[in-house]
Amino acid sequence: MSLDASRIEPRPERLTAHEARQRLEHARNTRVTQLQALAESGQADDQLMSAQKAAIERVLKEIDEAFARVEEGTYGACLGCGKPVPGERLEILPYTRYCVACQRRAAA
């Protein structure tokens, strides 16, 4: 089965500031809901729950930093190489700071 290329609309490489804010708000709301669920579980002393809470809080910090980049006009530019982060990556991780190559170097 082949796709009809004429029916697929090209997507812009970079998100608009409005689209970025919407995606970041969604990511933030999801993480806040997760934190609330952890708090309501009553197992806050559990080591795994503590690790999950810390991870969610780190992502919330990254989301806040991404909001700041939107306001500065630098959102979507890799902090490692300065090139645009691919739109597909920003769709999946709207708060990402790096392109895939720079993320791999940072993790190594």
C-alpha cells in the first residue's frame, strides 16, 4: 500500500512559539498530574517513588527552561551545536535542549 504524497501536507521544520507553548503546557500538566498521583499514593517514603518524584521534578525544571527559551527566541536551537532541533524531536520531547547527536555526546 503506497501513500499518496499529494495528500500529505508538509510540516514546518520549526514549531511556532504558540505551538511550542501548547506542547510545553501539555508536558507540564502531564508531569504535575503524575506528581499528584504519587503524592496521593501514600507511599512517599518508598525509594522507587522518591526516585520517580525526583525524575518528574527534573523534567518540570527542563520544561520551565524551555518556556524561557521560547520567550528568548532560542527555542528549537540545539544548545550544543546551535543547529535547529528537528521538528519530529520537538514533537516527542518539546523541552529538549539538544539535537540527537549532541544529546548522545552529552550522555557519553
